[in-house]
Amino acid sequence: MRKSKFTLLLTLVLSIAAISFIGFGAERSENVSNREDRKSDVVKITILSTNDVHGHIFGRGSHRDLTPENLGGFPLLASYRDAIERARDRVFLFDAGDIMQGTWASAGNEGAEVIRWFNLLDYDAAALGNHEFDFGPIGPDELADAAADRLGAIRMRVDEAEFPFLAANVTDNRTGKSLAMDNLERVHVFEANGVQVAVIGLSTTDTPVTTNPVNVMSIDFTGYDEVIADLCPKLREGGADVIVVLGHLGCYETAGETGGELWELASRTPREYVDVFIGGHTHRVITRMIDGKALMEAGSYGAGFCRVDIDVDSGTGEIVSLEMPEFRSLSRPASAEDSLYENIEIVPDALLASALLDLGRQFRERDTVICELPEAIEANRSSLEVPLGNLVTDALISRTGADFAFVNPGGLRASFDAGPLNESEIYEALPFDNKPVVLSMTGAQIRAVVRQGFERNSYPIALQLAGGKIVARRAGERLEFANLLLPDGTPVEDEKTYKVCTLDFLHNGGDGFTLFGECEIEQTHEIYLRDLLAAYLRSADATLPPAGGRIVVE
């Protein structure tokens, strides 16, 4: 049952004052009725979905520019849900994972602020995303001992949620059983006016290389098809009328072609198994029907939501209608006409808006300016060479004196605008708790690790670098590694040893760069990459803007 306005107000007051299922193992269900006892009636069910919020409780903007006039995001989402509930029998709100890690607002309490807002919004369930595991032990890494629970922070956040987290393909590799965590389930079955809605959670099998691998060493992420083939027939036999896969795995659309883990899974899953696939991870906006199954992904950072309407005959359990309206933005509409939805003018929920504006004010008071940038520095991760990557690797060489520095473009999450650069902006660009390590590597080893990025099966990754130049060449539709040059244009010497600075994430095999881990560590630096960059930008050593031309195609 949704919170009343009084309960919501009381929760907000207390929170701001304090700010700083069925028998397959770990599954639960709401009270459900036997189909023989049901009366035949059409039950109108709506599912709303978000994904990859990444700590953006202020929506696509931030606390820095939040005003009553541009406020959208969560307060707007609450109003949309209220409007839809006037026309539908039951409205569910699900998230497909990666909800916590990514902003200054969510960092200080390791995602607790995001969970608080998800509780206020009455989310019904969420999938476990790969970045849910980023925080590792509770508190700063430097205060954690060797015996600390690497899942400590996520255990606490999952336990604080007033909705279940779902992950059916995540197992403890020491026991072979489902990962044991309070409030973590494989499946949750909801009841809506006599209709059973079963939701299966999935986490991407890429998680071990897209979070800090050390944090998930005790976990296995098993295949999706086996889970669906095992659970769906049992769920149907148990009375599930609607089956939803809520998975942190996504889709791509390129030149009219659709692909990606979620699309491929939906394509090969029998229609009688699953009715709706909800995804995330790839930050795309996609709403498609595929062989009678709904598939949707709602972008990222709280930009908007997807919706599917399902009408079910409660007597027979038959789906009589399944439709997907268009993706809806959570930016503030430009006009009153644009604000109409379900014939209701949508304005931000007043209680939530007041609370969020007050929280934004608190964060603005704590934020500080690091430096002035003469021009914007982009972090377009789809580009071969990323200007922010050039800046970060320059900072690494300045700090460590290494011959080369390498970072992965996936860790560069936000661009910098020209003008004042705030501490919070650096955090949003570099949200992960990565620290530098300096390795001893031969020229041949450096070539091999750069080549490894270009040879990834899924998509190539060009490591961003300082200290040299990567030369690539076209091989059909792909790029392949050709050479690695020194600043004077000569190739690196295979037998010569160089000092190479990279991140502990990459040294641990992150993003699939396993070859870094074969090299000897000469130095460790107990400073987060974002703090290192802030110190560099405050110093007289910073070169702004950073020089380009470091990755070329011959």
C-alpha cells in the first residue's frame, strides 16, 4: 500500500532532521488468491520503470542549479504516478539497477540518501546493478581491515530499503546457493486485485569486470537463460499471470539495428515464459515489442520513465491487452499544455519538491570551487580519445613521475563546463573509489595490454593515456591496435622496462584488462583519483586544456 500524505510528510521531517513470494529459496510473495476463487474481471495494471539513476536524486541537473522553476525528477515522478493511479487499478514502480553510485550527493553515506528517496517514492522493487557493489566495506577503504566484509555497504543499503532488491542469478561461490542478504530475493510475487505479478531479478554477468573485482570475488553471476527456464514454468504453475524480468542488462540501437544482452535474451525467451523485460546498464531509451513481449529501458540519471499497461482477466489470468506508451521525460515541461498527462496537469509533488529544494540548498552550502577552466573538457566515452582522459592521465604522471599513465574511458562519467569547477563536479566525473598504482612493465607488456582493449569481443576499449601515442588502423568495421609511440614519435622498445601508472581497478582485472595484473607493483598511492585530480587542478603544474592527438587512426 502506498504511503499516505501524512506518513510521507512525517517521513520527510524525520529524514531531513536526521540527514548526515514463493518456495524457490530467497523469494517471497504478497497474499495471493487461488484462481478457482477469483471472479472474472479485467484488472488494469501499469508498470513504470527507471534505471541507472546513479545517485542523481536531483534528476538530470544537480544541486548546483536547482530552482523551483526547473525542478523535475523525483517530485515529478511522484505526480505522474499519482495521475496514472486515478485511471488504473494498480501501478508498480520498478528500477533496473545502478541506483546509488555516481554523485557527490550519494557518496558521503554510500548510497543511503538514494535509498531514502526510493523509500519516499514507494518503489516496489529494484534489480542489483553492477555499481551497487562499488562501495565495498562499510566506510572508507583505508579504515577497513583485511577481514572486512567486501559486501558490507551494499548489505546495509539493501536492508534499509522498504522494497525488495531482486537477483536470481547471483550466487555465493563458497556455498553454491543464492547470495544470502536480508531483503535480497530471487523473485517477488505481487498481488493486484486477484492478479499475480511475478518479478524475476537479474544482474549482468559483466559485473566482475565492471565493478571493483575485489568486492565480488565471493560471488558468481550465472547465466540468464538457465534462471528463466527454471523459474518461469514454476511461477506459471504457481499461478503467476504476469511475469516480468527486471534485469540490469541492456540494449543498443545502432544504424537501425537493435542488440545487447537484454534484446538478445528477450528474442530467445519463449513468449509463454515472460511478458515484460525491463532493463538498464547501457543508458539507452528503448521501448519495443518483440514477439509479443514488451521490452523497455529508460535512459539514465533520472531523465524519465518507461511505462507498460497490462490488462488482465482476473478469472482466467489471460492478458487481454499489453501496450507501451512513449518514454516520458522527467524534465520540467515547457508549458502548461505540455504538462498534461492522463488529462491532468503534472506539477512536482509539493512535499517532495520542498524537501529536495532544501536538500539542494544544504549541498550548495558545502560545495567549493576547485579552479577556473578556460574551456570545456568533454567526457564523451563513445569517442576514441576523451579529453577528460587526457587531463586525468596528465595528473597521474604529474603525481607519480611515471613514463606512461592509462585509465579506462568507462570511469569518466561527466564533462566539465568552462568556468568555475566545483568539488561536486569532479566527484560526478570520477565517482569510483579508484586509486593509482605504479607498475614495472616492459614495452612488450604495454603493447599487449593496449591491444587487449582493442580485441574485446563485445566492444573495443581504447585506454586513455599520457606519455605517448596509440596508433590504430581500420580492419573492416573494427579498429585494431597498430603501435604505441613515445612522445618523440619512436616506438616503445619491447625489451625496455617502463614505469606505468594505472588504477587499482584495472590492475585487479577491471573492464577485462587482465594483463595489468601480471605486472609487478612498484608503488601504491593511497589517494582517490578524484582527489588527485583536484590537487593537480589547484597546482601550478596543471596544463589546461590538456593536449590532444594521443590516439590516432592511420
